[in-house]
Amino acid sequence: YDISADKGERSRDRHKSRSKDSRSEKSVTINTPPAEPLLGDSSVRGEQVQDDNWGETTTAVTGTSEHSLSQEDIVRITKDLEDSVGLDCRRYVTRTIAVILGLLVFLTPLAFLVLPHILWPEKLQSCGTACEGLYISVAFKLLILLLAVWALFFRPARAGLPRVFVFRVLLAVLVFLFVVSYWLFYSVRILDSQDDNYQGIVQYAVSLVDALLFIHYLAVVLLELRQLQPCFSVCVTRSSDGETRHYNLGQLSIQRAALAIIEHYYCDFPIHNPALLSASKSRAAKHLAGLKVYNVDGPGNNAAAGMAQSQSRAMIAAAARRRDTSHNELYYEEAEHERRVRKRRARLVVAVEEAFTHIKRMQEEEPKKAPGDVMDPREAAQAIFPSMARALQKYLRTTKQQHCHSMESIQQHLAFCITNNMTPKAFLESYLTPGPTLQYGKDHWLGRRWTLISEASVTNGLKDGSVFVLKCVDFSLVVTAKKIPYIQMSEEYIDPKSHKFVLRLQSETSV
Amino acid sequence: MSFVPGKPVTAVVQKIEIQKLRQGDNLILGFSIGGGIDQDPGQNPFSEDKSDKGIYVTRITPGGPAEVADLRVGDKIMQVNGWDMTVVTHDQARKKLTKKKEEVVRLLITRKSLEEAVKHSKGCHPRQ
């Protein structure tokens, strides 16, 4: 019964598409039959001469041959070189500057304490109790500073941003100037004059370490705390299929906001599937193919731009006039697809559930079976995979996901589910709904480069109405930022005793 | 027909006399009442003013003593045997109507059509 119903629907579809094609052939044509359609690549490149026999006599100049490099290739190669050398260079430079600054910061207080002992040991006053107490204070504060700097600055870099991180540069400059000014004071007032008050020198070193701890506090506030309070609501839309998400971000520069958004993208957006977009593209192509526009006026009449304009105007007018029934086709096609997907899904669920009943976790108390019967998860997965493979493959083909999952990855996932005592439904979940990008094999996201396209400078802060685009090879993410409005809240007090109720009756009595 | 506290209530009334019918041990009048000062006046379908808490006739048993005496659905009962019915609770009204010792009840009822009739007659025949 089912098979015949399928066949009937398929033949109906075929009949429909045939009739649609015959209808589309009755397009708006304004004559000369032997002429080539002017809607082609040639018109895009702006050829002026409209010779009817041009196809036979022209020699075509192609972009590249096998042995030559086109202009685009050269540009691309130099850009690649630049990029790879540029980024590595910058990372090393940053690291070296950070290490030099760190050494400067840590060795300065120690130098302040040690230098008097080296240069004028005889004149120096001996260190009393208070002074030795300060030694301990210097030691512990330096230790705390060391741990704090390690925690805040020496984390693995998670991204390479296009421009420098403004706050870090400011802080580095501040620390450098600070230490240099302390050194200046020290060398002029203490080294030159060979001051003998050692306690004063130790106090001076302690004040340096205190000030460095305060600068570190400033660094924590500027780099970490300031952007925690949400200030902007950003709307992120993927250009290929319109998936939209909203996030709350604090006050960040555009490049840091872009970084945060990309990290959210990998976690929230379902994987980009180019196979799902082919349907709308084919519909658009059918729209264009149905119309043919011929220029009745002779060659050399208008400028190329005027010609293109009149062509497009004629096309739009013709498209508006003819009765387009492609919406009908779309409706039936989508309904049919929905039915097919649901049927395949039902078959798949049944097949997987049945497959899972074939294996069982072996209990420890059971009498030991022969070694041939006992399997590890991988072997168990391989044993039950064939019974569900066909149903799974058909389902993936119908939902156009077959390129996201290789057989190896499916078996691995099955072994993983078996090991962790998951139900068939849990196993199927990653195939029934498209998951975030990182869930799939490495080739889907490894080596992906993002380009930030923005009209404002990327180190500017986010503002209300900022728009920027994060471009990737296959698609782009369009980001719009809106300021979260100022929230005015007022309070209203309700006395708990004020909750009182009355009965509303309407009785009727017969007398 | 609504009352303003402190001001006297005026209405055009009709006197209706109902003979109670004996059914076994009970004396019945053959109609149902609704309303009262302890009830919700907003749910009264017969009153013009939805804050009127008076006693209204909500149903008449066909063929009963009330129907015979020309009592109609929607009539507002103003007095029962001299007892006021405009400011009473539902239960007090029921008690005044179902006294076992009385065999006849004399009601003063008012209805919209009475007011209209009086106005009409006044208008048609102005006093000379």
C-alpha cells in the first residue's frame, strides 16, 4: 500500500514539473531568433560591439593558463607570506617585550636593596629590627606580585587580533615609565650621594613594590572587570541561512567584541551546511532562465550602462506581468520532503533501538564467557553497526547531512555511547539535529580564518548602532550592536494583610 | 429605581395578591426570587441599574398561583404583606414570603412597563 502511494506522488511531481516547464517556455520574447541571448557573461564584461556572428570570429582571452600566474594569484601569494610572517613576528615581539618588562619589574626592588651593599658597604648603617621586618614584607609582596602577574598575563593566547590590545599597551607603558622614574630618583638621590640610611632605602623599595601591586589592581580592573557588566545587546546573523542569536556584551573594543562573538559562534550556531542552500539557488536560477531579453535596437545605440539598465528594467517588468506559480511547487515540495524525512526518521529510530538490544554490558558476577564472546566497546560497535547503517545513511542523505559524518566517526560515536551506557535516543541525538560546529570532525573548523570588516576603527569601543561583519570563506556573520536601555525601577509595597476576598453570590430561591 | 441613600424611593407599583397553594405539607407560591443586599447585584439580568440590590422575580412556574395572579418575570418586589423588600437579605426575603401561618401574600411590585404607561398617559392627557 505504501509503495503504490509513493509512486503515485512521484508521478504527480514529475507531471507537475513537466507542465511547469512547458508553461515557462511561454516567456516574453521580443525578437530576432538567431541572436545569442545578451544575458550572458559577455554582457557582464561590457562588450560594446553587438555583432551577431561574434561567437565564431572572436578569440577568447582566459584568466589563467596552466603555466602562467594571473594577477590575482600573485596578490594572494604575497598576502599569505605577509600574513604568516607578520603574525609570527608580532607574537614573538610581544613575548619578548613582556619578558623584558617582567624581569625589569622583579629585579628592580632586589637591585635597590642589594646595590648599596655592593657599592658602599662601609658607610652603610646596619639593618635594625624594623628594617629586617621590611625585608620580609618585600619578599612576600614580590611573591604575591609574581603569582598575580602569572595568573593574569601568562595565559595561553587564544586569538590573534588584527590590532594591538590598547589597554595592555597602555599598562606596559605605564609600568615602564613608573619603573624608569623610580630608577632615576634612585640613581640621582641615592647612588650619587651614597646615602647611608639603609632603612630609608629599604622603605623606598617597599614603596615600589606596593605601587606595582596597585598597578596590577588597575590592570585587573581595566582588562577583566570593566567588560563584565553587560552594556550592549548584539544581534549576530549568519548570512547564508539567517540563523540569528543575541548576546549581551560589556564595554569592549570592536575587535574584542568580535572575538567574544566568534567564541559564542562555535558554541551556539548549528553547523553551516551548504547543501541546504542549493534549493533556493536553483529556484532563483529558474526565475532568471525563464526570461530572455532581446535588444531590438541596432548595435552601438546606447552606452553599456544604459543597455544594462534597460535590460534589467525589461526583465523586472516581464517578471511582474507573468503569473508565477513557483510558490505552489515550493509548498508541495516542502510538504513532500517533510513526510519523507519523518518516515526515514521513524525507520532509523526503530533500527537503532533494535540494534541496541543486541548487546548488553557484561556483569562481573556472570560466569566468564569464552574470550571470543567478550568484546571491547569498539568491537561491540562494529558488531551492531551494520544493522543500522543503511537506515542511518538514508536518513543522512535525506536531510543532506551525509558529508558531515564519516563512517569512522559514526562508529566512534557508537562506541562512545555504548561505553557510557547511553540509550539509543541519546546516540541518535547528534544525527537528528545539527549541532554546533565543534561537534564535527576537525576538517570543518580547523584552519578557519576570520576577517573583521568594519567601517569604524577596530580598536574603537562598541557604540549604539555599530555594525561590523565577520567574514569567513563560505559565509559571513553580520553583527549589530544596540545599547541596553537605562532601566528605571520603582518599588511598591504590598501589606500582606491587604489580601482580602469576598464571595460574589447570586442565589435563586423558589418560594 | 435605584436608591440614593437618604432620599426617599419613589416608584410606580402594582398590587398583586397571590393565594398560596397547598402541596402536601408546604404552601407554595410558584415563583423564584433572586437578589438581596448580601448578593452580587451585577449578575442580576432584570435590573436596569446594576447596583440595585432589590428582590426580583427570576422564574414563574407555569400554571402556578403567581402566574394566575399576573406576576411576571423581572418584577421587582417592593413590599410583601407590608414588610419592606428593598433593603433585605436574600434569606429574610424568603422568610417573609414563606410564612406558614399566612395563606395570602399581598405584594407591591414595580416594573418598567408601569413607569412607561404612567409617563405615556401623562404625556397624552396633560392635566388641565
